[in-house]
Amino acid sequence: MTWPWLICFKVAPSRKKIGDRQPRLHCGDWLFRGFVNGASVSPQFFWSRLYWGLALALGFLAAPLWAGTVSGEVRLVSDASAKRQKDFSGVAVWLAGSGKSDVRPRKHVQMLQKDKTFTPHVLVIETGTTVDFPNLDPIYHNAFSNFNGQIFDLVLYPPGTSKSVTFRRPGIVRVFCNIHPSMSAIIVVVTSDYFATTDEDGQFTIEDVPPGNYQIHFFHERATPDKLEQLTAPIVVSGGDSKLQTVSISETGYLPVPHKNKYGRDYPPDAGEQTNYRGLVK
């Protein structure tokens, strides 16, 4: 393979002599010849291509150096009398602000329905993302949400099929199944491109964050809105790694309430155990 940037100089054919003197060569008498196809190009064309090529290369090299990483740890705090397994996963964390950002839209993501469970239980997406809800169970499902984050109803669909929803505005979307009351999930729709969810140890990492001033936000389904609002704080990303202090989210005051079906009614006593589902009574 011959590199297209390897060049050689070629002198244009000599002009006729003027008296006994050789003619002087002007800039136009020098041609750049590319080794790829042997075509001659002007100096202006060559230098403009070289300039933009170097600028693009420097941009790619500099981007990882300028971008920063924001990481931290979240702890869930409940009543002292409550004994819970130390699982700190499922906390949504995102950065907002700092004007323009490098938009990285995720066209499609998935929330699986398998073993009568939505997976992942907590999904963070940016506005404009389409979420597919494939049914991987051997039974019917009917994913829906009647909360104000975004209302949708995928109606009944059989095993091995999938339906989709595009989320166009920010908010908290609580997802349920109209057949199985035990199935629930959270979709956190944000306007930011920089987000993460905590793992079982409560750790989170947000990578490739451009330098700037941001507000960090948290969401946890067992925390009250006012307590979550108190956790919102300004942070400055200046490149490199930014390790935040441990954040404690209180679950005190959270009262689980059984949800209704998509018609606003209680589920039948045997809901979720049916194998030949024919629909709930409105």
C-alpha cells in the first residue's frame, strides 16, 4: 500500500530559452504528484487537505485528554430497625448543564420481559431514545405506564414478539404489566448525555464528560422527591478523574403502595398465575 501523503516534486517542462538565459521557475511550475493514482494536484489543494487532516487528527487525540470522568459511591440509608440486604444498585445518576455537549444519541435500547421480570429494573436514557420491550417469556405480556412521565400502552402481545416506545420528554416513567402485578420497572428520561446507574456496591462512573459546570442529579425509587432534590449539587469537571464524596440517600418515609392495572382497578386475586390470558375486566 502506498500512502497518499507521500509526495514528490516534479518540474514542469523547460520553457524556451530567452537569449542565453534559462527561464526562472515560478510556483506554478511545481506540481505535486500523489502516489495513489498518479494525478497531479495544485499546491493549494495539497496544503488545504494536509491542514484539515492534521486538525482532525489533533482533535481526535485531544478529546480523550480534555474529557473527564466523574465517579462516586452511593449508600442507601433506611430505618435502623429495617434489615435489608446491602444492595445499592439501581440509583440513577446524571449530569445536567454546561451548555453545548457532544450529543451521543442511543437510537434503541432494550428492556427485556423474561421470567415475569423487566430487565433492567432501572433504565436511564436521553430524550428521543426508543426502548424496545421484547417478550422473551412463553406467555403474554402488556407493558404500560399511566404515570405522567410518559403515558403508553403496548396492549397484549404474544411470546417472541416485541413492541417499542420513543420517549420524547424528560421525566420518571414507571412501567408495569397489565397481567402480572409483580412486574415493575423505572425508566429515567433525561436531557443529558452523561449518566449512569449504580452497581450492587453503589459505585457509578460517568465517562467522557467535557470540562464545564454541571448539576449532578440522583433518582432512587424508594426515596421521596424532596430528599432527592436536596442531593442536587453543582460540580466542576476540568478533565481527568473527579472522585465525588459518598452520597447517602435516605429511604425513610417511603411507603410502598400497590399499583393499579391500566384501567385504574385492582388486579384480580389470581392475576399473574394465568397461562391462557384473555384480558382483564375493565
